[in-house]
Amino acid sequence: MREKKYINKIGLVCVGSELFSHVANSNIHIATRVLESHGFEVNHNAIVHDNFENIIKAVEFCLINGDAVIISGGLGPTFDDITREAIAQLVNKRLIFSMDAWHEIQERFRERKISIIPDRNKKQAMIIEGAKRLINKLGTAPGMMLDYMEKPIFLLPGPPVEFEEMLISCVVPELLENTCSASTQRYIRKGFGIAGEPEAVVEEKTDILREEMVCAGGEWTILALPYLIELWLKLPVSKQSLFDNVEFKLKEIFKDSFLGANGISIPESLLILMKNKKLSCCFAESCTGGLAGHLITEIPGSSYCFNGSIVAYSNKLKKKFLKVPKTVLKKYGAVSEETAIAMAKGARKYGRTDVSLAITGIAGPSGATAEKPVGLVWMAVAITNSKFKTRKFYFAGKRTTIKLRAALAGIDFLRRVIMESRL
Amino acid sequence: MREKKYINKIGLVCVGSELFSHVANSNIHIATRVLESHGFEVNHNAIVHDNFENIIKAVEFCLINGDAVIISGGLGPTFDDITREAIAQLVNKRLIFSMDAWHEIQERFRERKISIIPDRNKKQAMIIEGAKRLINKLGTAPGMMLDYMEKPIFLLPGPPVEFEEMLISCVVPELLENTCSASTQRYIRKGFGIAGEPEAVVEEKTDILREEMVCAGGEWTILALPYLIELWLKLPVSKQSLFDNVEFKLKEIFKDSFLGANGISIPESLLILMKNKKLSCCFAESCTGGLAGHLITEIPGSSYCFNGSIVAYSNKLKKKFLKVPKTVLKKYGAVSEETAIAMAKGARKYGRTDVSLAITGIAGPSGATAEKPVGLVWMAVAITNSKFKTRKFYFAGKRTTIKLRAALAGIDFLRRVIMESRL
């Protein structure tokens, strides 16, 4: 990119992930969020097999309909990784072995304490003639940047962590430095999270706000995520001061349900609150099987507040570790308000934490009775030795969905109880 | 579709899921598996915003490069659902209110015990002139089928359960009935799982087998998933008896690392083994934060073998619940072979299970020392009161990746120990 170009619309082509679409999914998500937060628009996402013709056609399509294209995947060392070759053919250039790239690949292996480097990894050191090599700090496949039809093409590795790191550290700076899109033509997108409210309620309560924003040239999208509604607003850069008004109004409308801006998650929101209040917690999980603990510990630094989770999936473990009385289990059943309280009490007492959360329910498909359907979940939060808050939920969906909603609703319930109790 | 057409390559366009790509992800997965199992090829997947121009361009692209197109999403009742309108414009037809469609929509509301039907749902009863209406048994948005450029276009709703049901009950029968592709041109795809082996090793060891299959007209793909390599083989229907040979040979090559066919996961593989041997287990997790327990309990019926997991994230909980001696933690540290053994021992003893698995490591980004880098994970499996197996791992990547690899490697380690110990 010698001259500055107008770049606004960017296409994304994910290669070779048609079966493992989890990778494509992550990379589309990452690209949309990262690029749109810098004012670019991801206008087309294509997912294609490891197939020469399909890769080339998808890239050409994105170039015709946009200003730049980012390709993820197909840069691995195996026979079916053909992105390098396909793009070299498209731009009619040779592949050249780069000694610098090979040194970096060897370095990655050394970092992983692997002494014998497979010869076939040399394939990853082949760079398209004239392309700029982009350094991959987290994996073996180097990225590349080249021009075609006077538009930039970026080749990035498929694994989402590598893709994201290189998108932020290599692609965005190149785009910002070498493009001349007037800032008035750029947009910024921001997301606001609202926990535990139905989509229709959120839509209704924000009708007026939405109309105001649309009149101001904004684009307003509602996303229903598990136990979370995200309102995404895209505004011209010139109108970005409106974001603060929107945040203020949403807080006013949704009170404790409002989590904040920029895609803050329910677990992050709990951790920030607990850190501010210097509180420690532990969980007692049954039907969620460890998912609540997993979601909290995805966040770096969570050990500051989170001590652990007793996943007492069987009644035996509920008795052994949490000292849930046999009589309670017998009289009320494992999925009951009483058992939830006993679990929370046990976790708080034996884990010696300030507060605790217990989740017990029926994730299905089996285990339901006439009074206790699949999706019934009881939760309890222990605030002191004798003070508890409980809540009953009915979650729709299949096992996986019920587990996820229950874990998030539990974490959100603990957050609300801490806010209300003014601990 | 009056005359029989040759249909092999099908494009998929997912509308309006650029931020909530989970939906697109599911639908791509569903479409690929369903259509490829019937011998069709999904050659392009596009994901576009709720944007007139982008929808039309993506559909045209798929029609030019394929024999049919399936569109998912954008058939809802809200302001941002515009797929109907975009396709009507593309094919230059009007939208006509269908009383039959409206009756069905009302029926769906009655089934959900909702008596007041929002007026905005009338939008969903608008059908493109000349299109065949496809009945949606699970949701309010009817599907449509129409011809353009002498190729079929299918409009299906976005929610994955509705999409899948209509794909199977409406689209596949239409495609099979109205197309003339000879069955010899059809393919079947099967996947085989190999746990814990590097991608390059799997490729090398299957070089000869791959060549045999390619000579037989097959397509061979390697997918590197977390701690799992999947070999996917696509064979002409006429050659499907070869799948058994492949399975037999892979078992011979990879022994205990071979999990089985058809996308069997590592946790499923452990549960099948434990059920056969009538064994019970529990986990003691530290760095994985509950993820190992979560992965096991994603599988219905896991409670048969899995009793629970003590997520002892802090040292306090390691001492309180697992009785890890203070001296062990002080002398060797939380991430050590000795602590892993003590955790496994405590979980097995106090959980009263046949076997137990302990995982302790450094997920990062902080917590590393000169001798203990980020990614170091110690595991222990307790087989009897005094018999243990331990293993040290180094995992590359960021926190999320390290957690996922450690949880899967732990579950796989337990599986291998059970197989070797002949319990």
C-alpha cells in the first residue's frame, strides 16, 4: 500500500472451517468487533472449504464488493492448507522460501520445548513474492499482506487467538496508517449489555431512544444472547458524543439490569463489583456441572475474588463436601429451595468466603417429574451464616442451553444480591 | 422446479447474524452435515448484515457459482428483518399477504398460550408472488421456495432448531425429488477422532491410507481441534464400504489414541469406557476452574459415572475440601506433581469414587515463575488409595486455550489410565 487508499468495506474469508465452524464463528465475531470499533465495516463474510477455486472466487467477490479482504486459515503445514498457493495463483506470483520466516517458526517450536521441528513446517516459511510478512507471535504460521486490484489482501492464521492478536497488532495499524477515508464517512459501533430481561421488553423500553438514534444517522441492532440482551449502536464518528447520552439513559431505564458498555459480560460485571467491595466468593454447583466456575475463571485475575466451586453433581458429593443434610435431600429433593440453601450454606462455611452461590436444577433430557419439569432451577445466595436469598427459574431449551442460562443467571443473581444487600 | 435439474453445489447465505455469529455457526454446521450426508456439496457460505445490497449480492454470487441457494434468517417480525423484501426485489416480484400463512402464525401463538398476537407479525405472512410456501412447524416465520436464473432459492428462518427442521423436512425432499444428479455423483462424509497426537504426526502416519482413499475418488481433510485431530473422509456413495477398512486401519495405527467414528468427543469416549467398566469418578480442578466438569456434564447421562468436581481454585479450598497438606503446598507449590497427587487422593477419598483426576497448572497471563512457565500443567489420576499416575504438560496459547486443552487432556489422561490399568 504505497498510496493512501479509501478503505471502508472489508470482506472476511474463512478457509477450511466448514466442519469446525467454531473457528469461523470466532473469527467473524472478532473481525466484526475489532474492525467496526475502528470505524470499518465488515460487509461480507465467506466460509469456504480448502478448495482452490472456492477460495479464489470468494476473495475476488470480496474485492469487487469491498475495499480490502482478510483471509483467515489455510496457512498450516499440512497438505490441505492451500491458502498461500491459491492467493499466489490469484495474484500470479511465485512463492519464495523466507529464511527469516523459517527462523521465527523454529523459535516458536523452541518456546514450546519441541526440539525436533518437522520438515513439513518449512511450507509455512513460503511467502508470496512481493508480500509483506506479518509476524505471528503466538503460532507458527506467518501472516502476509499484499496488494491486488489496488486493494490490500491480508492472509492471517485460522486459530482465533492468533487471528485476533495479528488483526489488532498488524492489520488495524496498516489499515489506519495507509487509508485516507475521511473520518465523517466512518462509523463507530458500541454495544450495551442488559442482563436477564426479555428481548421484547428491551425493544419496547428503548423504542424512543432507538428512533432518536436512527434520526441521528445511527444503526440500532438488538442481539439476544444467553441471558443477555446486547443493544448495538453504530454512529457516524461525528456523532460519537451521543454514546454517553445513550449509556446514561439505558442505565436509567434498566437500573441493576444494565451492565455497561462495550460488550461487558455478566461474569466480568460480577468480578468488578466484588473487587470494588473486596469480597470473596465460592460456588456450589449441581446441574451446571462446573460451568459457572469455568465462566468466572475465563477472566484473568478472577482468583482475586473467586475461591472455587464445589461441583456436587451426585447427592453423595452434596452430603460429603457440602454437608447437605440427608433429611433435606430426602424430604425436598435435590432440586429444591431447601437444598439450594443448604448447598450455599455449606460452600460458604467450609470454603470460608464472604458470600456463596448455589445452583441446583434439572438440565434434562431425563430427571423430570410432574412437579419438577426440565429447566427448573433453584438458586441460593448465602450472605451471612443465616441470611439467604433464593430464586426459582424456568429455563427453556435443551441441556446445553439450560446449563448455560442457569450458570449466567446464577452469576447475575449473585451480582444483584450483592448490589441490593449493600455488603 | 418443473423440470428436473442437476443440483450438486449449494450456497448458504446467513442473514443478520454478523454479531451473534453463533446462529450462523450452527446453521452452517447443520447445512453442511445434512446436505453432505445426502450427497450435495455446500460450496459457499456467506454471512451478511441485514442490508439489502449485501443480501442480494451474496445470493447472486451463490447462484452464479452453484446450483441452488439456501438463505437463513431475516424472516422475523421486527424492523431489521428484510430478507423477504430483498429477495422480492432481486427476482422482481411483489410481496402478497397470505391468509393461509397468517392462520399458521396465529396457530403458533396459540400453541405457546399467547392470546394477543402482535400486529407486526402480519409482516411474516407476506409471501413472494409465485413462491411456494414452506411450513414452519416450530416457529412463526414461514419458509419459501422460488426459482430464479432457473435455479432454486430457499428462504428459511434463522433460529437453528427451526432451520434444521425445515432443511430436513422441506428442502432435502424438494432437492431429492426434483434433481437428476445420478447417485454415483453423490458423496458421504465421515469423521474419525484421534486424541492427543500432533497434527503433523497424524498426517505422516496416515499418508499411505490417504493416498489409497484419494485414488478411490475420496476427499481427505484433517481438522486440528483442541487436543483432538479429526480425519474427515468424503467418499462416493458407491465406495462407502471403504469406511470400515479405514476405521480398522486407524485403530491399528493409533491404538489408545483412536476414539472412533462420527465425531465422537473425548468426554464421550471416557464416559462410554467408564460405563462399560461400571466405574465412578470425580475431579479435583484448579486452573481449569470447572471446565473439565462442564465438558463431561454436557453429555446426557453423565451422572451415571461422574459424581462431581472439587474446583479448588485457591490454596485455601485445596486445604479445606481436598485436605492437601499445608507442607506440600509450601514445599512444592500449588502447581507440582506432589500437589496434583494430594488433590487426586483427596477427591477420591472424600468423594468415595473408584478413580479421580486432578488438574493443577498455570493458565496465565500472570502467575508464572522462571521454573514454572504459563502453560505448565500437572495431572494426577488416583486409581487406588496408594496408586497414582501423573503426567506433566506444557500447553501453548492464551488463558482460554490453555484451560480448554488442559481440561480435554485431563479427561483423555483419565481415559488412557483406565485403559492401561485394566480396572
